[in-house]
Amino acid sequence: MPPILADELAALEHKLRKRGFHLNDSYLHECTTCHERAARQYAVAGRTGGRDIALCQACGASASWRSGAGLLDRELDPTFDLVAFLG
């Protein structure tokens, strides 16, 4: 995937905020796909569980983890597609 441009990132973040996600921290994390330090992490949590999303600004890769009630166990969502998720 190509790098994410600033206006694309702003549009994705807007859609994530509308769904209750927030930026987990202001640091850039290492992407598991391209190994660049360019991944932003977003999270949402509720009574029934939550979801974490990592989005790499360098290569455009995204990954998601789901957690159940209590937010104790995180499970990778192998079929996650950010564009389809944000619809």
C-alpha cells in the first residue's frame, strides 16, 4: 500500500472519532509490516469490550485487535480491513 497523505489521514481520523476511537498516545510505533516507526494507535473501549487499531502512515498497513469484557485478552482480527470497517 502507498503512504498515507495528510488529508487522507485527517479523513480516516475523523471517521474513527465518529465511531468513538481516540488516539492512544502521541508516539509513533513500529509498523509490523514495513518496520518503520510510523504507526499510530487508536482505541475504543466499552462495557462489552473494545478494539485497538494500528495504522501505519509510511506503508498504509492497518491491523486491529479485539478484546472482550474486562479488556483482559486481546485477539488479532486477521481479516480486518480499515476501509471496509469505516465504510
